[in-house]
Amino acid sequence: MSWIVRMIVVLPALAGLLGLVMHRRRLVAAAVAVSVSAYVMVLGLIQWVAPARAADIDSLGSLPLGGGLAVPLHLLSDRVSGLVSFVVALVVLAIQVFTVWYLRDDPRYGRFAATVSLFAAGMLLLVQAGDLVLMLVGWEIMGWCSWLLIGHDSERPAARRAAYKAFLVTRVADIGMVVGLVALAVRAGSTDLMAVLTASGHDTALTVGLVGVLVGVAGKSGLVPFHDWLPDAMEGPTPASALIHAATMVAAGTYLVARLFTLYAEHDGARLLLAVLAALTMVYAAVLALVQTDIKRMLAYSTLSQIAIMLSALAAAPAELGPGAGLSHLLGHAFFKALLFLAAGWLSVLGGATALAALRGRLRPTGALRWATGIGLASLAGVPPLVGFFSKDTVIDAALEGTGAGSVVVTIALLLTVALTAAYCTRAWLLLDTPLAVVPPTGTAAGPAAGAADPAPGSAAASPAVSPAASPAVSPVAQPDPVVPAEQVAVVTVADSADDAEVERVHAHGHAPITLSAALVVSVLAVLTVVATLFLASLRGGVHVGVLTALVSLLLVAGAAAAVWVAGDRGRSDVADRVPGPLRDRAVRGFGADTAYVGIGRAVTALARLVVTLDRDVVDAYPRATAVVARAAGRVGERSHRAVPSLSLLGLLGGVVVIAILGVTAWR
Amino acid sequence: MTTRDIVFVAVGVVTALSALLSVTTKHVVHAALWLLVSLGSLAGAYLVLGQELVGLVQLLVYVGAIVVLVLFALMLTRAPIGPHAEIDTPWWQRAAGAVLGAATTALLASLLLPLLSGATVDLDAPAATTPRIAQAVFGTWVWPFELLSVLLLVALVGAFAVSRLVLHREDPAADGAVRRAEGVRR
Amino acid sequence: MALTLMLLLPLLGAIALIAIPGETRVERAIALGATVVTAVLAVVVVWGRHEVDVPWIRALGVRWHFGVDGISAALVLMTALLTVAVVAHALSGPIPKGGTGSTFLGCILLVETGALATFLARDAILFFVAFEVVLVPMWVLVRRFGDDHVRDETRADAAGRFVLFTVLGSTLMLVGILLLVHHQGTSDLTVLADRHGAGLSRSLQVAIASVLLLGLGIKVPLWPLHTWLPSAHTIAPTAGSVLLAAVLLKMGTYGIVRLAVATVPVGVAELSPLLALLGVVGILWGGLACLVERDLKRLIAYSSVAHMGFVALAIASGSETGLQAALFGNIAHGVVAALLFFVVGDLKEQWGSADLRVARAALRDKAPRFGLALVVGLAAALGLPGLVSFWGEFLALYAAWSPAPGRPVALMRVCVVLGAVGLALAAAYSLRVARIVWAGEGSDRADGAAGEPVGDAHGARWAVVLTLVVVIVGLGVLPHLLLGLSDSATSGLLAGVGVAP
Amino acid sequence: MIHLALPGALVALLAGIGVYGVLARRNAVLVLIGVELILNAANLLLVTAGSRPGAPFSAGPVLTLFVITIAAAEITVALAIILVLFRRAGHIDLTAVPDLTDDPDDPDDPGDLDDEVESWGTPDGADDGTDDGTDEADDADGTAAPTAARSGEGAA
């Protein structure tokens, strides 16, 4: 068993390394990436279903540290980690297969696939880790790989910026993570998970640790103050988005909190904080998802909302129920979100754009894709036989069972979110599926910039014409001199993502017709979305649906869907158009969160400039002052030695005589 | 007060007086000549002290060579003939010099006189000092002696080289321009 | 025997090289041969834990005492191996202008001699002598072989700053050593560590520790004493920068551990709040300066200030984990800074300057090998787990959170939080560099020569860079190797039971 | 019989007079006369000490001989230097403020020393031929004749 666990962690890393070495040979890179993912998936399956003990602890070799700290580098293998790693490996495999098609013309495919493998290694390490340090390792590796993946198309300034923003925001949140983990480790005297969970005493350290870890989780999972990096991360290729959003990076926070659940369950303050953040995020993100003009950004906001739902389960569930509800939503979400993203990628290739306005009605003529998207959206909305329904209702049920202020907040937010989720899913479906009227309502089309993307049929041919028209809006006109303005050299660059929201992000290197394997992958994910509830059943507390809650949520879903149906005139118009223009525009831009980030960045840059000035003029003053004084003294000394020879001789002899007199008198 | 004492005092007075004159006279050349007298009478003092050889060498080297050299130097440097007020430093510096000289004398006297007071030496017994000195020079002191000859040689060559030395001075302006041009090239 | 040979070989090589006039092929063979054999001997010496101990200056009781222990082993290995890399790198390209190649190589070998002797010295006076040996060749490297694109005055200024700062530092250190030796009656570091400050009054310990820390802090460099570093790094040739960052700075921290912590523990404990504070200010200061710094080499120099801040913080914690973290951080920074300076030095050689304002072709596509090395170096600089720097920094934060008894806990914890902020700053500046140089921010407006792709690394230079990348990843994945070396030695050092060989 | 206090007193006198001579003269040659007096004082002291009974190795007279020789060497070199000074500055007045500037144009250039050493190294003939050649010829002429004249006067 330990062999399998180690292989699960090590193999993807090796695949990443090999892929990096072999990145020029496309076929080899693809073969390595896909076959290793498949193998790891099989290993994950074995780990999940193998009839083993409840938990199995293995070590990578404890660190030889002399002090009071033990770093055993344990790997903890149990049902939960088995199931999660199986699902992660499955999603990764799907993404790898899909990528072979999606990036078939991209010269950087090899490196992309290798990075995805490394990313998977990071996530699997986090999943298998029974040690805080290993968790942090996996956590940060994912952050770094997300930087590489989001910035994959580094020719585009928006992609560079988004990658930078994503890593920086999560890294700032990781300040809390590192401090929190250090505090927890100090409290236990060890970084072993079991020791941390069973340690007692040191309430301050516990509070700092739990809150710190929460801050870190909020960063990676996109809870409210840190949420804005996630929609921007859509600048990466769609498979990367699927990877980041479905099962790995943003969900890692949930898994981490679930692993530490026993600590959180007994600490009301940290749980309340988590509950408030999650509640705020899920409603806020769902509202924003409703008005988005870009399908990938819409999915990104829906991810924010769904991740908050998972975390809310952990914040509200009673201690005896365990983290099962959150994990179950994590797994369910992994299936349908991966499905939705891959479908969106497929659709964007067909439509040549990701803007909803450009994709209107393009779903209708496609067969499998239409079904897959439908299943995905339905699952997201929480339609009964699909996995989304079960996992979501499990969360609601867990929240209802909880006590305290946190669960109340969470329950209210959950019910609101259920309705909002159904609404935006319906809207998306209607927009994508309803065939266009003969005269498209361009005048009232969403947002001012949407007019640029002409939703006329045959836009696959039109999109190359659109892209250059849109790109000047993104990057300033090239200047003749090669010197970058100082503003660009500094950390912060002007916010351009908001203007970018409407720009198509489709990859020029993806227009070939879909291959069978890629289509098959999407279909398999769709099937799994239907049946995945069976997987969840093996999880303790994984599926727990009360009749009342199911009824309430069904009513909410149906009501919201019907409302959208009516308000959107059966899909012939966009519901979001009913929102006043300026307000909607602001909502599309995320209500200026980006501006706030830029403001913070500017403040830090200003501080940095101050530091450089101080370094040059104040701290450096003392050596320079010393130099000036020394030089002046030297000059004075030199001048005094340029005297008339006979005078100098007089002085010299006078001195000699004086010294001699002193010597003689002393000798006496 | 023995005879030798008296003779020494006489010679010593001549020595000291001529030395004093040699440093105070206003004639440049007279200074050299008074030095001649002083060194010569010092040779006499050596004789009185019973060191014939030293006295002889003193006469030969100092009186015969060095003073002549000094005279040559004076001529080569176009020393003025006749009394000349400007060979001396300003009065205050001379006063300071006098004080310092007196202080030196006082210092040395205060050291030497107690040390040597009462010490007498009998020089009347005939003693062949020269052979002893010859033996010492070529026996005990032979290595320093050889070194000394090398030193003399080096000094001669050095003096020759120094007098041939040409202090090289180009036109400063042109030099600077060249250097600046080089700086630009660098 | 092997130890003596190891010290003598680079010295003889250096003398031979400096004696050789002009350019011949012999000098290359001598330099490479001497360094490679020295590196092999270093491995042998570290493996066998060799020791040499004979009387040297009897009148002063100074002994010719060299030896390896867990604290110095990794540093010795790193110095010997990195010098091979430096020499191989220097030989595979043009020797910097300013003098003959043999002088250049000779200076490198002299620096190696001094550094090895410093790390091996077991006698305080000997330590000081070895410490000083490094100075002059390093000055030559900066002054004569420095960046020839700047004015001569700039070079003179940088070299002068370097020399004056470090000489001031070592003078203060000498005062501290003399005080210590005078009061303890011996200069043998093993004996001094055994006594562990016994027989010295508290105030005396504080005085000695403050002089030693001040002197060595210049070399580290601690925060307000760091202003010599950026200019020296910017001007120095690649070899000089690498040696400066990877070897010379380490001598400062090593000296603090070996000279101050081991011999006057009470004094160091008394001063550790200040040390921690300066370290943290250095972390933040360096990180912030890197955010707007425009010269790439200066930027790496400031990041060195930040990284050495972590080491200072770890030492200030006074715990065993802290010492191990400090030693680990030392090695990590040495390797990472070496890699970055190799890459940036090569880029500067091709670009003519390392100015970030000039828009240039993206390395990612135009020079993928440099790109890879740069990205790995930057990732390591920001403390990415799985790479070598992470362990030093994480353990430093851990150690500072739970310092040894007697340290102000609250202050240290504030320092930890600020240090973690420094980690975020490190991410910001590393990615800023990556975004500009690797991903090519502004590369669309690069025209003329700036838009041309640079020649990629190849041959020996690629081998050097690749080796460093492998070491960075390898030690990051398997920190056991390095931590195992220093494990028992640090506990011995802290407990004052002598340094286990 | 002789009382050694007498030569001792003479030593002190001579040294003091020598010191005064060194300090009271502007002419460099006359300063040298003062130096000679001091040297002779030292010689006399050596002889005096050497003539005390029991002085070993005949050190007194022998060292005196040595000092006389050394003095000869010294004065040769000193006079040569004075001659050079005279040729360069046109006087041998020690109270004049000396001109010590090496190169008024660029006093801080570290290359100066190198340049000067290089120019010392060059043989006279090469580039300095015109300038210095005439100078030397001038000196040669100028020394021969007046020396004879002045030595005659001096003798008179």
C-alpha cells in the first residue's frame, strides 16, 4: 500500500520532469503525460477500493532536526485520500487527453503537459500528506504551477498580468498560511498531522494557527477579500482553467480544512470567520456570475460560489458529522466543473470566442456537446438525479444540523445561493441553446464592449478579424522607443483586465475538429456526473439528503429557473440586460476589486520607492559622510605637510629635543 | 688639570669657536673655510686623545675631501661672494634654532658630564694604537669594513646617477589634453 | 595530509598563475586542475573528517589547527565545488577585460584558498588571517576585472566600498577576537566552544558579542551595513559576483555561528532581539528595494540582503532548529545566488547591461535554457517548496516562533509575521523579474539589437547552470542530506560540549 | 692623564652648534655644514668613549673611521641632490615653499605615477633629447668655468 501511495505522489512529478526534458517531442510528451495520468488514476482507484486498514501511515524519511521539532514527513493514506486522489487523477487524465487536442498546434504543448503533471503531483502530495510541511509543499507547488499555466500564453499582456496577480494574491494570503502552520507545528512540537490534531494547550497558538490557515485557504480558494484573481485566471488556456477550478488548486483549501476539521470543530471563532467569509463569497460570486458576459468568467464566479459552499459545510457542520459534506461537494463539483470547463473549451473552439454574446445559440446544432453542457449546468444548478443535487443538499443538511451563529448565516446564504445558481445556470443554458432571432438585438447587447464581437453566424471566420481589433484595447500602442516606462518596470501595471472582459480568449491554435478521444473524455465526464453519487456514497457522511431540504431546494431551483425563463423571454433576450447598464458594467468588472488590488500594489510600490530613496540617501549617508570626512582630514594633513623645509625641520628637531628632554628626565 | 687637559682645552676652544663662526658667518665661502678650521682642530683633539690614526684620517677625509666637495658645491650652486644677508633664516627661526641648539648642548652635557666626570685615562704611556686598530679593522670588523666599501661604491654610483637625473616635465597643458583624449578613448 | 594538500593546492595554483605572464594555455590547465583536485580533496576531507593540529606561533599560543565538523562541512563542499563551476564558467568564455587571464584565475583560486581556510580554521587568530586573505583578490576581481561598461570611477568606488566596509568589519572582528582571547587565555575555537563563555562576566560577553556581531554583520550583511553589497555585485564580473554571494557572505554568518554563538552565548542571547530585528528589517528592506530596482544584478544583491535576513533571524532564535535553519539557509542562498548570477552574468555579457527598463526579447522562447535556469533560480529565490531555499526559510520562521528560552517571544513572533510578509515580497519581485525577462513584458516594443534573441547557454556554461539547477532541486526534495550533516554539530555547539567531529 | 669630561663638553658644544647651524641657514650647502658638525660631535664621542680603559674591540676608533667614511658617502649623495635641486629650481633656498605638484592638470589620476616612472625609464636621448641635451650642455659649460673662478676666489 505504501508503495502505491508513494507512486501516486512521485510518478506525476517524474512525468513532469520527463515532459520538461522531452518537451520538443510532442508525441512523447503527450504519451508520457496521458499514460502516467492514467496509471496514477488506476493507482488511486486501487488505493480507494483496496480492502486496507482505515488509515495507513508511511514516511518519506523524517528530517534530521536536532531541536524540539519533529518533521516526520508522513504520508497518510485512508479512504478519503484514496477517493480524492482517484478523482483528482481522473480529472487530470481527462484534462490531459483533452489538452492533446486543444493545444495540438501550440509549440509549448510539451511544457504545458509537463506543468499539468507537476500540478497534479502537487495536489496529490497535498492529498496524501500527513504532515503540515508536505501540505505546504504541495500547496505552494500548485501555486507556482498555476502561475505557469495561467501565463501560458505569455505573449499576451493580459495573461502575464493574470498569472502575476493570481500568484501574488495567493502568496499574500499564504503569509497567513505559513504563520498558521508554523504556529500549529510549534504547538504540537511536530509537523505530523496526527500530532497536530491531538496536541493540547496553547490557545493563542491554536487561534493564530487556525486563523492563519484560514487566511491562506481564503487566498487559494478565492474567498472574499482575495477572490478577484480567480476570474482573471481565465486568461490561461481552458484546460488549465479546468484543472485549477475543478479538482485541484481552489479545492485544495477545502481538503486542507477538512483534514484539520477536528481542530476547527472545536474552535468557534475560526469557524465563524470561515462561515462569514464563505457565506459572503457564495452569494456575492453567484450574483456576479449572473451578469457575466463571458462564459469562462461566469464559470469562474460559479467556482468561487461553489468552493464557498464546500467551505461553508466545514464551517457549519457539527463536529460529530465530520467533514464528509464538504468533501462530498468537493468531489461532485470536481466532476461537473471539469465537464463544464472542457465543454466550454470545446464550444469556444467551435464559436471562436468565449463571450456569451458570440456564442449565443451555438449549442443547438451540436450533439454530444449539447448534452454534456446540459448535464453539467443541470448538475451545477442542482437538478435531482445528478451529483450536484446530492452533494449540495448534503451541505444544506449539514448546515441545518449545525448550531451556532455560523450555521445560521451559512444556511441563509446557502438557500440564496441555490436560487441564484439555478438562475445563472438557466440563463447560460438559454443563451447558449436558444437559436438567434433573425435580427439580433445588438443595440441592447450586454455591455458597451460586446458590440465589438459580432454574433453573426460563421464567426469562426470572423474571429481573426475581431482579435486584432480587440487587442489594441488591451495593450497600449507600441511606442517607438524600446525603454519601458517606469510604471511597467514596477510591480503594478495599469488594470486592463476589466476592458479585457469582452475580448475573446480563444486560442488560435485550436481550430481543428475535435478528435474522438477528446470528445469521448467530455462524454465520460458527463456520464460520471450522472453516476458519481455512487462514489460519494462510500464517504462517511458523503450523501445525506433530508426530505425537507431536498424539497425546499428543488422548489428554489425550479422557481429561479422559471423566473429566468420568463424574464428572459424564453431565451430570446438576456436576463442580465435588465440590470441597469452602469451597474452591470461595474459588476462585470468585479466591482473594482481589481482596482483595490492595484491600489495596494501601488502603495507597496510607493513604499518600495521610498525605501530605495532612503537606501540611497539616508542609509548610505554614513559611509559617504565617513568618506567625505576622511578625505577632508587627509587634505588638511597633506596641506600641513607641504610646509617650508626649514620650518618643518625646526618643528622636527624641536619635537626630538622635547622628547629627548622628556626621556632624559624620565630616565633620571 | 694635566698638560693634556690644557692642550685639549686650547684645541677644543679653537674647534668650538671656529664651528660657531662657520654657522654664523655671513660669507658663504667663509663658512666652509671656518668648517675647515674646526675640523682640522678636531683632528688635533683626536691627537691629544691619543688616536693618531683617526686624527690623520680626519685630516685626510674631512679636511682634504669633504670640505673641498662642499666648496665645489657652493661654486656649482653659484653661491654669492662676500657678505650676504640672505643666507640666514628669519631672526625668529634663528632664535628658535639657538634655543634648540642650547637645549641640545644642555641635554648632552647633562648626560655626558655626569657620566664622564672623574673619568680619566692615562695616555702618556706609549701605546701602539695603530697596529691594534689595524688588527681590529681587518680582524674583528672585516665584514663591516667590506660592506662599507660597497656602500662607498654605491654612494658614488648613486651620486653620479642622481646628478644625471633629469626630471622630466612636459608641457602640462599638452599633457593634460593628451590624457583627456586617452580618457575618452578608454 | 589531504587537508593540508587541499589548502595548499589552490594557493600554489594561484601563485603559479599570478607568476605566469600573459596568456598561455597552461594557465587554464593549472586553474581547472587545481580546483578539480581541490574539490575531490574537499570531498575526501569532509568524508573522513580530517584534522590538522600543529603549533604555529608558539609565543602567542596560536595553533595551525584546521578541521571539519558538521557546521563547516557543507560550506567547505560548496566552496570547493562552486569554485570548479566558477572556473569552468570563466574558461568557457572571454576573460573579462582588465588584466590577464592568469591573474583573473589566480585571484579566483586565492579566494578559494582563503574561504576554505576560513571555514576550516579552528583557531580564532587563524580564522581572522584566513578571513583577510580573501579580501585582496576579491578587490582585484572587482576593481580590475569589473564591468567595463561603466566609468572607471564607478568601479573604483565599488571596489573601494567593498574593501573599506569589509576591512572595517574585520578590524572590529579582530578587536572582538583579541578581547575574547585575552580573557580566555586561548585562541583555540574548540576550547572556546567547550568553555561556552564560562568565566566571562555578562557585561564582558555582551561587549565581545556586540563587537563581533557588528564586525561580522558587515560581511553578512545586516541591514544598515549592507550598502557595499549592491554596488560590488553590480560591478563585479560573473565570477566575482558568484564568489561574493556564495562564499564571502557565508563567511559572515559562519563567523557569527562559530565565533560568537559558540563562545559568548550569553552575549549573543542578550543581543539577539536586535539581531532579529535587523534581520527582519533587512528582509523587508531588500524585498521592497527589489520591487523597483532597475538593474538585475543590483536586484539580486538586494534579494541577498533579504535572504541573509532570514539567516540572521534564524541565528537570533538561538534554538538548535534555528542554527540548522541558518546553516541550511546559508547553503541555499549560496547555490541559488550562484545560479542567478551565472545566468544574469551571461545575459549581461550578451546584452551589455542588465537594465530591466530596456525592452528585450522574451527569454522563454528565445533562449529556453537560460529561461529555465532563470525561472528555477527565481522560484528558489521566492522560497518555493521543493526547491532548496524553502527549508531554510520555513525552519527559520519556525525557530523564530519558538525561540530558545530567554529571548523575547512576542518580538520574535512579530518578526516571524514580518518575515512571512517578506516571503510575499520575494514572490512579488521574483515574478516581476520573471514577467519582464522570461515572459517578456514589454518585449513587443523591443526593437533593434534588444529584440534579437540572445545566444542560449551551451557547452560548459550550460553544464554549470544545469548542475546548479539539479542541486537546487535535489536538495529541495531531499533536505535530509544537508540537515543530516549539521544535526549533531549544532546541538553540541549550543550545549557547549564541544564540536563533535 | 686627561679628564674625559673635557671632550664630553666639547661634544655637547659641537652638537649644539651643529643644530643651530642646521636651523639658522637657508642655503642647503650650509645646512650640510651643520650636519657635518653634528657628525663630528658623534665622532668625538666615539673616540672619547673608545679611549676609556677596557673598551673592547678597539670599537671607538674603528667606528669613528667607519663614520667618517659613511659621512663621505653621505655628503657625496647629498651634494648631488643639491645640484639637481639647483638645476631644477634655480636656487637651493630651503625656506622657499617647495613646488610639490606632480601634475597640476589632473592631480587625482592614479595613472600619474605610472607615467612618471615610465618617463624615468626612457633613455635620455629619445624624446627628451632636445630639451635636456641643451640643459646639460649648458650646465657643463656653466660649471667648468665658474668653478675655477670661484675656487680661486675661495682660496684667496
